[in-house]
Amino acid sequence: MTILKVENLSIAFGGLKAVDDLSFSVNQDEIYGLIGPNGAGKTTVFNCITQFYKPNQGKILFNDTDLVLKATHNIIKLGLVRTFQNVELTRDLTLLENLLVGAHISYKYGLFANSFKLPKAKKEEKEIAARGEGILDFLGLLDKKNELTGGQPYGILKKVELGRTLMSNPKMIILDEPAAGLNDTETIELATLIRSIRTQYNCSILLVEHDMRLVMDVCDRICAISFGKKLAEGTPKEIQQSTAVQEAYLGISDDTEVD
């Protein structure tokens, strides 16, 4: 079952076509990679999907809803969330409090009920806090829930950002270079975490990443793009065996093996 379908997507900035007639689809519970060098248009594709940019042409269907017709702030309500290349956390909040920020669309009761600590609002607050603690436990960070985010190691910040996306009960998470700034050990842990999110939270994942070991390790299928146009699409093995991809993007020789 297809959860995301991008059809003939194009967007230009001035005279430069950043994305040029690009089409691909992501299946339910699939980890799908989008790769290419800097300037290939990967983040622009993400920004079009989440409606930070409005494309000049094409459709973006998420569970058959055309995202192009939606406002940016309504995308998350459909179950589509994203991370950014730079960690966007509040340093003066605790790890748990940063997760609770990600649950803002889950609150049913408004300012009045929360201001006066009405029973229904207090109950909801406890339930959402419990969900946050459960996610921190899943991330292996429950013992740090009351620690301030500022000063935490970068690897922990990346985990918290991922955890915050889970607070909104997403159907798909878009990850924009999640391994950037991580060491080899942290990247291996990230691969395990991405697989676990897919399994335990029944969540599809669309991944942009320059670390080809991570991409080849976790992705079910991959789309390689060049100057906004599709270069190749297939399984990690098929992408590795593509001469065009080897020469233009990966630098992988013919005897490279898939682990």
C-alpha cells in the first residue's frame, strides 16, 4: 500500500530548476532513501512535501490527500512530521519537556481548562507526559528526563529530536540528514533506532542522508537524484550496481558487497 506518492514534481527558483519532473512513491512501513550530492535538490523535495515551498508543478499525495492544497501548519495533523538538518530543541527545557512540545496537536482541552487546572485537563496532561516518558524509555533516555537539554551530547539531542516526532503519533517521519555530526558508534545506534521506530510505531520513514553506509543498511528502496531529476531507483543492491550512481554519487566499486 502506497502512503506517499510524488508525481511530476517541479520547482524553480528564478531560472534554476531545483526539482525537475520528479516522481517516486513510498509504501506503508517502508524505509525509503533519497540520495544525491549537495545541491541535488533533496531538501527542496522535503520542503515541497511539507509545504514549506509550493511547487510549480506536480502532485504530492499523502494517503490520497493532495498536500499541495494544504497549509504548512496543517501537514502534521495528517500524520506527516519531519526533522531538520540542524537540531531544533529548546535548551532551557528538560528532555521530557522538549518531547511534550511535540504533542501540541494532541491536546484536546484549551487555555481555559489548562489555566484553571480542571480535572479533565490535568488527566490529559498526565497521559501525554506518560507517553513522553514511554518514548524516552524507548530511546534509552528515561533516566535523563528531568535534565536540561542544553549541554547534552549531540547524539542525545538527535535522539530527543526523533522522540519529539513520535509524540504526534506520525504515520510517516521525514528525516533530513539524521546522521550529520554523529560518530561511527552513534550512527550504528541510529540505524538500529530507525528500524525500531518502523517496527514499534508502525511508521514509514523517508530519509535523506549523505552517509551511504547508513542508507544502504536501513533503506528498503532508494531514489538517487541529480540536479532535481531522477537518476536511478531500486533496492540498495540495485543502486550499488548502478554504474551511473557509482560514478556520480557513491564512489562504490563493482566489487562492493551489501552487508
